[in-house]
Amino acid sequence: MNPTGVFDAERRTLSLQRVFSAPVTDVWASITESDRLARWFGTWTGDPSTGRVLVTMNAEAAPIPPAPYDIHVCEPPHRLDVSAVDEYGAWRLVAELVEAYGRTTLILRQEDVDPGTLGETGPGWEWYLDRLVAASTDRPLPSLDDFDTEYMPLAAAYAAMPA
């Protein structure tokens, strides 16, 4: 497995892409509807119209306290821009979706990334996005064991990306 992410050192932005054989509205639902998000990442509660929801991740090795996510931009079904601060740091995430010829491309960008964390962040997003792809096609999701054996070996390649 090779890294699919690209790090823009000048902008401190990590970008990853996945392509789905699904309409944009379906992929959008997988990242914005709590029950669909639960299939690969976690759930959210609250009222998105307030600009903030509480996200509980459900795929981690140990329970993580729910974290408030601020919604900066929500333009269905093409752009979602959120941020959160949790025990692991500050997260600014932008998801952009484009549909063409019956396929949807998702570009996930994590902005303001500390280059010193790329060795953990890159494999983590690879794993989560592959879980999203698997969930969207009803295939078995990569497990935590898969994370350790298939995704963490990407850490060195991510850590070596130009800072």
C-alpha cells in the first residue's frame, strides 16, 4: 500500500481523495447524516442549524469523549467545512464532492496540519476513507487490526513528506 495523500507544506494542508461509483447525494449523505456516518466514523447529535454538533467517534480502540464540531460551511451536496478541538489537537476539515459521469470524487483536506503529526494523521485518514468506501459499497470495513498491519506502515512515508 502506498500513501494516497498529498501534503502541501506551504499551506500545511493534507489532501486525500476517493472516488465512488455513486451519486454525489449518496456520498454526501454518508458524511453528513448521523446514521450513515455511524457506519464508518461516528455519530453526531444536536441541531446543525446552530452551527455546532457533538460528534462521537465509534471506530477507535478506546472510547473517546464526544467533541463539539463547528460547522463553518455546509453547501449540500458539495462542500462541508468543519472544525473541532479535542484531546488530540485542533482539526479543520474540508470535504469537497464533485460528480461526473455517474461517479463522485471526494477530496478531504485537513488544514493547518503540524508536519510533525503526518506520520499518524496520514494513515488515520487513509483508514477512515477506506472505511467510508467500504461502507458505501456494503463491503467489510477495514478493522483496527487492519489499521495496525496495513495502514500504520504508511507512517514513515507520511512523516517523510516535505515540511
